[in-house]
Amino acid sequence: MKDSRYYLICKCGYERRLNNLSEIEISKIIQKKSEALKNNLIIVSNKEKILIHPETSKICPRCGHKRAVYWQEQLFSADEPMVSFFRCLNCNIVWREY
């Protein structure tokens, strides 16, 4: 299924869906956000969104593909280790490792 949604994404974590907006409205949003955050903005399609995270060698549990993007989050208390999330670059499944 082809995904034609577009997003405004900032390295700080800000994300906004841009569908159903005119080019003028999108330009105003980008200008406002870029003034506040200085060149941290990129516009990507939903499919390209996963490429913002770094890539690593990891075998996908669903399709066996050997490449994935990854990120870490602190899901539990501060004295617990971070949780690593992976997303397969082939089938887009997300899994985590503790």
C-alpha cells in the first residue's frame, strides 16, 4: 500500500502531518519552525520517516532481513536500562530488546 502522507519533522522530536494544507500554509509552518530551531527541519514521506534513525546490522524476526534502524527510550525508572527499538528496513516491523 502506497503512503502519500507528508510530515514536517524536526531533530528535536517535533512532528506535524502536512496533508490537506496548501503550499503557502506549509511554507508558513516551515518558516515559523525554522526560525525557532535553526535548520533542524526536513520534510519526508511516511516511508522515509524511518530513515532518520541510524542503521545497524540486525536480523528481522519476521522476514530475516539483516538491516534495521534503531533508537533507544527510557521506559522504566532511571535505574533500569534503556530499551532498544528496531525497525526492519524491509518489512517495517518494529521490535524491542531490553
